[in-house]
Amino acid sequence: MTPSPQPQPVESNPFEAIMYMMAKPVGAKCNMRCAYCYYLEKDADAPSGERTRMSDATLERFISSYIEATTTPEVIFTWHGGEAAMAPLSFYQKAQELQQRYAHGRRIINCLQTNGTLLTDAWCRFLKRNDWLVGVSIDGPQSQHDCYRLSATGKPTFQSVMRSIHLLQHYGVEWNAMAVISRANVDQPDEFYRFFKSIGCQYLQFTPIVERRRPDGRLAAVDEQGVLTDESITPQQWGRFLCRLFDIWVKEDVGNFFVQIFDATLARHYGVSPGVCSMATVCGHAGVVDYNGDVYSCDHFVFPAYRIGNIHHNSIIELMSQERQFAFGQAKRDSLPDQCRQCRHTMICNGECPKNRFSHTADGQPGLNYLCEGYRAFFDHTEPHMRFMVNQLRRGLPPADIMRTPIEIDGD
């Protein structure tokens, strides 16, 4: 769950396009206990008594190796968690000093993903002064947000998050919202959408909760048996939610209010990279470095089987270009079941995120995305509008007046 800007997903080898590493400076440590969190249990995996904050040596190794591995003029650092703001400001001041030492003319972009409960005036002054982009996790209006996003002591957090958003706005810090779609808000799309517009959010990302637990209570990896959590949504709910939000957006807000999945779907119809890895043809370009230097294939695959090494033993170039990581990325395309290969929407979703591919097709093939039915409903519903907007763009016209022109003109 990261703030924009986002690197363009690669279509084959990780080094043919932007390679991307997400850093977790405090690992899974967090001051909240969100009921649906897919990462919090990782904190219990840290060795007893170990300092779960990235050391200066690991920080320097990460920054120097990451900049060396990046082949573009811009290097995007995304600081994630757990709760990344649990590392003190001095940590990020040190990070910026190291970035400048190793940049060698590269432009450095810093993004902070936060739950929005720890930001202060000092934080916001720092973020503004250094042009950081902030992603704030907030799930909608208070009734939706406070259902699952509670503090470590079980208290609601909505008011704390809103205070931080007001602080960010007061200091002019660029921010966007990252929302989780769960049982608490999936059936209230109108209220959800209007809320984000009402608080001055212009860039909205959201991700559906699809998590399963093993019999021992721990989260299940894609290749493990598990039962869906109570917070997870159904494919039908996901489809209805997306379609209703799109209907509001396409009538009122095209070109003014930006919703990541709508932009990504339009990009796919237009024939360009979607800007979000879940809809890319292959993956494997976006790794995670933990507080101790361990590197994993993906943020949603921080399981022992997907640990690919440690930056103290190998460079990021060596880790991310190894055959094992390449095979992980290619498997997204190669493991598609026949139903997906025959579907006309595959060119848009590409089977979505591999972490959700634990369902079976009608004829029993494994590897179907659990949310497939919802995505198909959304793609069917939006296709005429997307084709119209693509034609507008190809003619050099803005797509924003889509509802002022008869949709029948959308023929190619």
C-alpha cells in the first residue's frame, strides 16, 4: 500500500524498466492494531530482544545499493511499515544525507506511507521542506474507518488521522489517500466516495481485503489452505462497489478527481503500462527490504519461502536479477488458467495480484483470482466509457466531457 508516484511495472526482465524497492525501517512494528492487517503478525517473527529498527549501517547499505541498481534519472524511495513514522525524524534526516551522498546527480523522490496518527507540526515542516509525498491510510468516514482501524489499546483512530490530514493541508504537503475496502465499507460506495471528495482528497487508491487464515490462525500464503477472514469481501461486493464508484466518477469527476484503478484500466485500454503492479503482465520488479536487510520478492509475499537474500551479503542488483526472482515474476503470466487466457478482459487485469489466485475455474483448474467475477463485472460495465475516453485521447481531446457526448460515438 504505497503512495503515488508509482514506478511503471515491467513486462519481462526487472531491469528493462524501473526496479523498485519498498523499505520497512521498523519492520512490522505499528502503534495500531487494524483487524485486517496482513503485516502485523510479522512483528512476532522478529527474534526476541532484537532491535526492530533499521540500523545506520543497514540504511546506508540499502540507499547506496538501491541507487546503484536504479537505471533511471529518478530514484523513488518508499518508506513503509508497519508504521514508518515510528522511526524518528532523525532517521529520515540521516536517510536524506545518505541519499545526497550517493545520488551522483540522480533526482531523489521520497514517499512516506503512514497510518496518520503520529504526524506533528515538526513532521509536516520536514515533509514540506523536503518535498515528500505522503500516503495516508484512511478507510472512509468515521463509521467505516473506526470499524477495523483501532489503536493498540483498542481505541478509534479516525479523529487522529483527520488531525494529521488537516496538518498536511495546513503545511501544503502533497498527500493522497490509501483506503482498504472491507466488509465495513464495501456496501456503502456513495458515502465512501463523497467523503474523500469532502476532505479535499484528489488522489485515491484503494485495495480490497482478501485474506485467509490457516488452521493455526496465521495468515495463509497463496499456496496454503486457509479460510477467508471476516473482514474480507466477496467478488460480487467488489464488482458492485467498483461499478457504483465509477458511475459517480464518470459523471462528475473525470480529469479532476483521480482514482487509481480507473486510471489503470484506462491505461490498459489505451495500450500502455497501468502504473500499478497488480494489473501488469508480469511482476517481480518490486521487492521489499526489511529493517534487518532481508529482501523479499514482494510486499504481499513476506513469507520465508519468498526471502531472496540480504543486502549485507549481496547487492540489490544481484538479489533482484537472480533467476529465482525472475521466475517469481514470470509465474504471474505463465500460471494463468485457461479461463483467463480465453477471457477478453485478461489484457486489462492479467489475472490481478498473484496473492489472490487461490480459487479454481469452473472446470477445476487452480490459479483463478478470487475476485475474478467482480473484476469482470467492472470491466463489462466500464468498457464503453473506456473506449470513448481512449478515442478522445487519440484525437488529442480531453476525456473529461465523456457524459456530454453520446456514448454511441465510441466506435474505433
